[in-house]
Amino acid sequence: MKTYFVQIAIDIPLFKLFEYSWNSEQLGQEPEIGLIVEIEFGKKKVSGIVYEINSESISKKENSAYTIKEVIQISPCPRIKDAELKLFQFASKYYLRPIGEVVFSSIPSDWKKPVNWPKLQKSIKKKENLGIKEAIREPLTLTFNEEQDKAIEALINLSKEGKYSITFLKGITGSGKTAVYLEWIKRITEDTAKQCLVLVPEINLTPQLEQTVKNICIGKEVVILHSNLTPSERNYAWWKIQNGVGQIIVGTRLSVFTPIKNLSAIVIDEEHDNSYKQQDGMRYSARDVAIWRAADLKIPVLLCSATPSLETWDKVLKKKIDLLSLSKRAKPGATIPSIEIIDIKNEVNQSKFKNLGLCDYTLEEIKKTALRKKQSLIFINRRGYAPILTCHACNWKSECKNCSTWQVFHKISGKNKKPMLQCHHCGLIERIPEACPECGNQDLRHLGVGTQSIEENIEKTLQELRILRIDTDVTRSKGSAEELFQKIHQQEVDVVVGTQMLSKGHDFSNVETVVVVDIDKSLYSYDFRATEKMYAQLVQVAGRGGRGDNLENSKIIIQTAFPEHKIFNAIKDENLYEFYNELLEERKIAQLPPFSYQALVMAESKNQTMNEEVLKGLKNFLENIGNKNNGCIIYDPVPRSIQRVSGVERTQVLLESTDRKKLQTCLEKILDYAEAQKSKNRSIRIIIERDPISF
Ligand code: ADP
Ligand code: ZN
Ligand code: ZN
């Protein structure tokens, strides 16, 4: 046994490895790449990962006065394997983040702290001996329809081939996509030690999923991973997955980086969903990382959706992704609701409509639905009472002090249920001014509608109905969303008013009428993805209707002043293809994704002018080093769509290229520039984002 020199990556935002010495005798083993160890960094004891091993010191060579510290101990957590290290290296390079940061984002925070190691090891050995006793379950067996059978068979054949494949399962809402992919992973894990990863958008919104998975995959250890787990739940889950005990992993985006011993297939449910994109720190797309991981491990990956992202659909058209489809609702008796686009052009300026947010026809239909003992669901994508408070005398508006947005008027706010103004960006909460802060006028009015006002309006106009509101204001506390959803399932309410929390995954058996209000602003938006996003949302919400028996009258009512917009025609599934082709054609003409690749370079500081100067400097820098004709378009610096958040001014430069490699080269140069700027000016933050989805 001898002494080595190891290069260690640490969880800090620096692109640098640190050298330590490794005394094999003291540590009890030779060094291995991927081992997690304790080291002293500055004055702190932290964990790091062994990234390189040398028999001679590198830093001594460069600087003989350098003192090299020793690795203190090896962590009891399993070594990060080569395949995972490769995954982290890819993410580090592609998303331009230091390797240490990427590695440690995959490790639960408790495991990162060396002081916890003895305790953690002990607590897991307890658990191991006890063995977790699962409740005895009734197996859920379905008789699959022809389309489902065909899809399952095709998928099983793919997993038998033992190579990388990418398949898209297109199916209307309720067509049995979940049932298909669960049957697939059940078969893969049957009588083997194989593990499967199922990525889902937001697990808290789909509490039924956990039960469904457990009922189908009986006898298999199902591990659920999301950011709301307690630290000890997360530690144990992570440990089980890494040791191959947890065979079926269902998790949100963060689980895409989890080390998995025998990963054999990946499913990405609702692949179009924006919550797969991390919007801070390492701004990765879990969908894209998952696909990379599957390709690297040579395993199949399945994407599912009723409304694929245009990126995915384009690849289906180009035959880079195989297509499987389900065209009917799976449950016998389920119906596909009819769609009614209600033109509210004439109502828009009437004060009655402005106050209610719902037209007479809609109210009448909600009432009729309740008389038939069925439920209505009203979807509005804004919580609070009204998006803005304003003075009619001087035009003052409730602008947030910290952000370039309006504070939302909440009629019921906090524990005391008092009216307040709330900023949905920085969280600032303020009392309602008694008079206009500008002119003293006492007649302040709210404009527009939100979940609270729709709830109140129905309470007033349809007094006999039982109403429930579901938005994050109601469901702050853990578990309470589930209780609220139970009320819907148990027919304790006639009308549900809620945000997009209502739209995903729920299988309500008695919802006959679905109403969509207040969507017009997003129909004509500066954001080139707005139509695609709105379309996916509409189809999801519409999909909550007609899912049970005796819902022949089921309908989707959409209130809009733009009934001629092409999005409405496309909600009928048979028109989807034409609509997607049109959107793709538009993108192609404009050379927007998926016909080009984008990245954002963002500057954040208290000073907009400084941001702009730094970004102008960056643009010049790139052009001077010859990027002008290098296949990357570099746009001028502009303020972000919400320029100021929490007092921070935000500016961006957009980069675009039809060649991913050229974009990569350009971004790596920017990284150098950003590092140099950082050391010159500590008050500015420069952030790089690949494949941005909002601007
Ligand atoms: P999706 O994922 O496409 O929205 P699900 O797989 O959740 O659809 O199926 C919707 C509903 O239909 C669920 O209640 C599910 O149990 C049921 N279901 C799925 N397949 C079948 C089948 N072959 N026979 C009967 N019910 C089915
Ligand atoms: Zn005023
Ligand atoms: Zn604010």
C-alpha cells in the first residue's frame, strides 16, 4: 500500500479540482475514482468525490511551497459508478456547470455531510434488518384493448433487444398510457434484478399514481422520489435505489441524476411538461438528460403524452423516434366530451361580465350539470382575487416595489383571511391601501378575475351549489391537496374552481362539465412557445371531463373573444396533426427550435446599465475572437420579459445556431469571459442557460 495524489471535485461553483493525498494504509483501501470522501477544505470538513488519481503530485510540481492535505475518511455511501460519472460529465459540459456541483446535486444533503455518516449507516442497518412490510394488495389486472396490447408487445420487444431505442406513446387523455407503461415495466422487472425509472412532472399533484404503481407492480419495491420527502425518507430511498433494492423508481426531474444500479428502461410521462426543466442552479431538462442516459446505457426510453412537445413531434415525423398510439378512452363507458367555444366578444366590455368572469350560458350549464348530480370544474390559471388593483382617478396600479410586475389582489390572505396585495414573484405581501397612494382617491378597484373571485361569484349566483377552490393558497400545507381531491372523488362538491393543479393526471369519475376561462392573453403572446403551451394545457384540462360512466352530456366550455384562433379547432384530437404541422412550419420559417438551438446568457445585478455593458462586452468579445461568421447568431442585450425581480435587474443575450456543436464551442468561450468578469466585478451574476423555455 502506498500514497497517491487524488484530484477531488467539491460542491462549489468553481470549475476546479483540488489535490489531496491518499494514504492507502490509513484509509484501508486504494483510491478509486467515484469514491466519496471527507476532506478539509479551508477550515471546513466537507465531502468531495475522487475524480482523478495520480502517483505523483501535480500541484507540487507547479508550486513547491504548496502543502497537500490528506483525505480524512471514505464515506459509507456506495461509490459513484463509471456510467453515472459519465452522465455527470455530460451534464457538466452541456449545461456548463462545475462537475462537483453536478455530482453532489444527485446526493441527498444529509449524505453530503461527513458528520452524519456514522449515524446514517447505522439507521440504514436497522431498516435493513426489519425489512419493510408492504401492505397486502389486490393485484390490479386490466384486460387491455387491442391498441394497448399492440403497444405493450412492441415495447417488450424493444426491451428484449437490449439496445437503445426511443419511442413515443401518443394517446388521448385517459387512453390508458399509464396502464401500458406500467405493464411494460412490470414485465421488465419480473423475475429479474432490473430497475426502471419513471419520470413524472409533479408527483404531489398525482397522489393516485403511487397507489396505481404499487397495485400493478405487486411484490416489487417501488421508490418514490420528489423534493417533498423528509430528509430521512430521501436518504433511505437513495440508498435503496443505489443498491438495486428499489426496482421501480417513480420520481420528479431530480431523479434523473440518481445513481441506479441496474437501470434497464426509462419512461418519461407527460414528456412535454415544463416542470421537467429546472429553472435555477443547473438549468437542465430532465427529459433531455434522460434520453442521453438511455442512449449511453443502451436501454429503451419511452416518452408519453397526449400533446407532445414540438421537439419530440418533429423527431417522430423525421422517423428518429418510433410512434405508438392509443386513440380511444380505455375505460368502458368513458366518453370524449364535446367542445363548445363560447364567443364572449360582446360580453367583454359589459360590467356584469367583467365582475363575474363567467357568461350567462356558462352559469346556466354549471347549474344544469349540478341538477343532473354531476360535477363542474372551472379552470383559471391565476390564483388570488384579481390580478391588479387600480385607481380610476389617476390610473395608479398596484406595482410591486421589488419587481416589474403587479401585485395581485387577494381578498382572503394568510391565517387571518384578510385582504392583501401579494407579489407572486418576490412574495412581498402588503396591506390594501385605504386610499390611492398617488392621489388620495378612496375608490380603488380591482381588474380581472382569479380563483377567489370566480369562487365568490358562483357562491353568489348559484347559491345552492357546493363549491371548492383548489390552488396553492389552499394547499400550502402538506397533505391537504390530497384531502381536497378526495372531496371531489367522494362527490362532496358540485363545482370545483382551480388552477392548473386540477389539470394533471386526475381521474375524476363524475366531472361532466369543464369550463376554461381567461385564456385570451396567452393566445397572442410574444413568447413563441405560448400557443404550444396553451394547447397542452387546454387538452389536459379538457381531459378531466367524461372519465366515468353516464357522462354522455360531457362538454368542455371555453370562453374566448377569439373563437377563430386555430388552437380551438385543434383540441379535437383528429385535428392535432394539422395543427402541429402548421406550428412546425411557422418555426421552420422563423428558424426557431426545433429548427435551431438556443441558449441564453443572463446578467443579473442591481444595475440594468451595468448588465447591458457587460453583455455588450460579451458580444464584442465573441465577435472579436471570430464568432461573427462561426454559425452562431448573437442577439443584442435586452431586458428579460420580467425585467426586475426582488430588486434584481435582469438582462439577456440570446444565442442561436442550427449547429449544436458550434453553440457549445461558443458557450465554452463565454464561460471564460464570465469567469473573468466575476473576478472583476462581484456584484454581477452571469448565468448560462441551454435550451431555454422562457425568456
Ligand atoms: P392515460 O395515462 O392515457 O391518461 P390511464 O392509463 O390513466 O390513461 O387510464 C385511464 C383510466 O382508464 C384509468 O382509470 C385506468 O385504470 C383505466 N384503464 C386503462 N386501461 C384500461 C383497460 N384496458 N380496461 C379498463 N380500464 C382501463
Ligand atoms: Zn389615484
Ligand atoms: Zn415582487
